[in-house]
Amino acid sequence: MRLDRFLANKSIGTRKTCKQIINKMRVKVNGVVTTKNDMNITSSDIIEVDDKVIENDPYLTILLNKPSGYICSTKDEGYISVMKLIPKMYHKTLRIVGRLDVDTSGLLLLTDNGILNARLNLPKYHIPKKYLVRVNHLLKEELVEIFKVGNIDIGRGEKVTTALLKIIDPYNCEITIFEGKYHEIKRLFGKYHYDVISLKRIEYDFLQLDVEEGKYRKLTKEEYNRLLEDVKLNSGEYQ
Ligand code: URA
């Protein structure tokens, strides 16, 4: 990440004022004054402004337990934004990873790593996402095989490659999907004439929903690095 952008992300100023601060020789990288706005900063660099160290927290990734009724948007758009559930100081840097529908609850990630965010959403990395689903009528056992075989046309020229279904009881099941298309689960069940009554994401890759509803926690460095590995990014690389 460029130095001026790093400082702006840390709310030192706007991009323009950060450039001015750098030009005025107020910034040190690893103990050395620099005037290079575009200097590449990685997680191992020590950044100081006016001799004060700026927290270089490269793994700011948050796991939030989204309640139903909150919208995955940075602004309130008819519903309250999920951003209202996390402190203001993170709003400038964190971006929501993918989307959960307003009426879907559960595990939502937010990260300041743009490349990680983009890659987590790419179907080619096959990141598993597990949901608890309640449907409106009896679940048929044959769906397990149909979903596993996959290649299911869910309309608008889109297909679900494969999905793992575990029936818990006649109306409740767990499903793991690997892509993350718009309304994927609702459209998949809809194809077989089911309405999804409730939907909750309980796992994202190796991460479990381990915070209370409406609460969040930061990922540990180990968890963050594991996510990077799963989308083939080097540790310390961030955008
Ligand atoms: N599939 C859906 O239909 N909705 C979600 O929120 C997530 C997956």
C-alpha cells in the first residue's frame, strides 16, 4: 500500500493533507525520513508521524455476527447499516466482504485488505460457507444428491456448481456453498419449490460464528494469515 494511502486510512488526514505531511518531512519509515508519497508499505514497516508510531495493523479483519434486519451497505438504506455495529474508527478502512441479505443473519467478515476481499468473493478459490436454513415444507432426502451433483441452473444464466446439504429435521438443514452468487441459497431452494424461512451463516471457511448476535471480534494474526493462504496471498501483502 502507498504511504499516503496508509496514512489517510489511519485517519491522519485526507490523501491530500497526508501528501503535504510527507512532503514536510514529518514522516519516518523504519527510522528514516521519507518524502516519497508512493513508497510501498508492508506490515513489517514501522511508520512514524512527528515521531509518534502509527499502529501498523495489517490484519484488521473483523468477524461480525449480523442480526437479521441490518443491511450490508456502508450507509443506512431503508435498514440500519451493519457498520453501526462496529466502532466509528474502523469505518474508513473496513469494507464488507460479500453480502448477506437483510433478512439473513450470522457470520459476516469486514476487512481493510482490498485484495483479500476481492479474492474471497472469487468462485475459483472455492471458499466454503455454511448456513443453517429453515424451509417452508418437508425437505426431501433426494435433494442431498441433487445438490451434491450440482450444475444447477438457478436462472439469469447462473449455475450452482455444487452444494453440500445435511438434513437436520423435516424443515431444517445445513448447506455449504462455495460461490456466493446473489440470493444463491434462496434461488437454489426456490428452484425446488421451497421458500427459505430463515437463513443464518454459521461458518466462513475455517471460521465459526463464535460471537453473540450483534457483536464482533478481530481475527487473530494466525486466522488472518490462514485466510490469506486460502486465497493464495502472501502474508504482509495488503492493498
Ligand atoms: N444466499 C442467499 O440467498 N442469501 C444470503 O444472504 C446468502 C446466501
